[in-house]
Amino acid sequence: MSKPPSRKRRWLLGAGLLAMLAGCLGFWLGRDHVLPESSPYSRGRERAVSAGCTSCHGLELPPAVNPGLGVEPGIQLPRLHDSSADAVVLRQWIDNGQSDARAASGEAAKELLSMPAYRDVLDESAREDLVAHLLLIQRSPEPRGDGLLSRGEQLARQNGCFQCHGPLGQGGVANPGALKGYIPGFFGTDFALLTREGLREDVVEWIRDGAAAAFLAQGLGPIQPARWFTEAQTIKMPDYGRVLSAAEIEQLADYVLELHRRGPLDAAGIEAYRSALAAEQPEPCPDSIDFGRDIAPLLERHCLRCHQAGDARSRYAMDAPGPALDGGQLSKVHGDAAIVAGSSQESRLMWMLEAKKDDYARDVYPMPPDAPMPAAEIDCIRRWIDEGAPWPEEIILRAVDGTEGGSR
């Protein structure tokens, strides 16, 4: 008969079992801090490489050349980001090697390199991740509206947010030294841990200061692992408080939180975002510009709050044609007019509307000061000036009060 285990062995066995249980419990409680997170976009990015998409359509190397069958010279295949197809057409290309429209045209028969059909190679989940990736890398014009999504995306593009956090904050960018090895996106658990479940105050601090104080202070006394990992990572969050105004930081925080609310974006989520963004875009200027219909509302909405007779900043009133064309104190100092009929290039008003923060050397100050006027509206004002800046004497502008338009 074998001897029963000694008391010491029993104690060691029990201690080992408790340590295993404690380790399992610790991992379970801290799993969100160590398990990696992904989005359809970032998974689709990996799939584009593993499925061979980039071998023909390029990544680091240029896209392949596709010779015609003795009929046409070789043509370069389109890059993955050059597509403007919607999700339905992209699925057709992936599943069948061509879109339904291309199959009907017979054009594919002339090419030596034909797109393979991945229907039996990729399961539905992998295909949908690839579709999400392709949708997000498509080139698209900068938004021109002044809504939440438009202004937020403008700021994110102009300040490099998507270069680090992925298109629309969908992650996928490596960061050596970081706890999980990547820069987190604006979705899911990673973002929640960094911002105390999406607390707006923390998001503002991350943008303004490069880190949120509450996140860095996590730990026990002097032991602050969050601060250590933040300092150890190679790519660090910059402090945008040095280059963005308080209003711009607030707008960017609202935009980031909206992307967080929408979550990791699949193909349907991306198309829903783009539909909402499109709804914010201003109507293009009509071929024939009418001051009362097209220009007066813009001046009332953006300018009259500060430049109305009686309390006009820089003594520049814009509610009547005479003072508006003159330009007030600033134009007197520089000897030019705010609006030079027929020449937007010589009009100081246009310089101000198009000015950036670093244009102070030209003695031009960005207007409006809180947020730029949408590009489409600036274009309308430019065309109006170039067409002679017609302003009927009977039209006197009034600042917009609340959501109601000014009266004339």
C-alpha cells in the first residue's frame, strides 16, 4: 500500500491549486486589459493580405500590370483604395471574381489576369470583414457640412487622427511597447477602459493633454501600471491642446464619442455612417446666385453675431451693403476693402474665411473664430463676389436667433 501524502505535500498541493484558481480568477477579471480587440476593418485588412488581394492590387509594391490577350497593351490594375463600389458590388467581386455588370459586358474575357472567385475560399464572416475594409479605404472627398459628423471628420482628417487610430477610428495600427501591441480604435472595450466607459471629460483630456489623468492614476499608490505602459509605448498620443482651440477639441470629442456609440463598424454600419454624413452636406451653389436666397442666410448665420451695427467688432458691420463692402477698422489700417466687387482674390473677407491658424503673418484672423465656415458656403460667397457682389439696398440683415433665420 502506498503511503498517504505527507502534511507538507498536502499543503503544497493545496497552495498550488489555490494559486491556479487565483490566476484563473485574476485573468478572468483582467481579461479586458490583456486580450486583443479587433474590428471588421482591421480583420479585413489582414484578410486582404492573406487572401492574396495585395499581390495584384498592391500594398507596398505597385499594382500588377494586366496584359490584354494580344489585343491591348498591359494596363495597371486598380489599387484596392481606388474602388468606389458599394457593399453589394464588392460582394459580387469577391464571390464571383467580377461584378454582375462586368460579367454582362464581356470585358473580363480580354484580360490575361482574371480576378479569382473567393466564394468557396472565404466564409461569409471573412468576406464581410474584407468588404468593411475595402469600404473604409476608399478615397472620399472631405466633408463640407457643418454638422457633428462633418466637422468631426474634417478635424480628424486634418489632424491625423485616422492615421493612428485607423479609418473612422477602426484601429489596426501596430504600436510596439503598448500593452496590447496596437493603437486602440474608438470602439469597444479598449476605448471604454481608457475613458472610464466613454466619459466625455476623459475624451477631452486625451485630446487636449495626450492622456486622461484618471487613466494614468490607476493603480496602488506609487504603483501605476497605466502610466508605465503609456510611457513605454513607441507611438504616443500628442497633446492637441497646443494646436486646437477649446471649441475644436470639444467638437472632436463629440465626434469620437459618436463613433464609439456606433461601435465597430461592419459594412452596414459604414454605409449608415456615410448616409448620415451625406445628409449633412450643403446643397451646391445654384448656377445663378441670388443674394437674398443664397448669400444673406450665410452671413446672418456665421457673421452677424459679431458684426452687426451698434456693437460690431473691429467696427466692421455686415448688416448693410455699404459698411459690409467697406471693411471697418482692419481695412482702414491696411488700406483695402473687405469686399472688392468682382475680385474675391483682393477681398479681405475671403482671406479671413479661408485663413488657417498659422496665417497670422498675413495679419489675417480666421473667421468665424469658433469653427470654419463649410467649404461649399465659402465657394458660394467667392462666386458672389466674383460676379460683382450685388446686394440690393433694401436688404438689411439680422443675426440668426436660435434656429430661426434672420429677417430682411
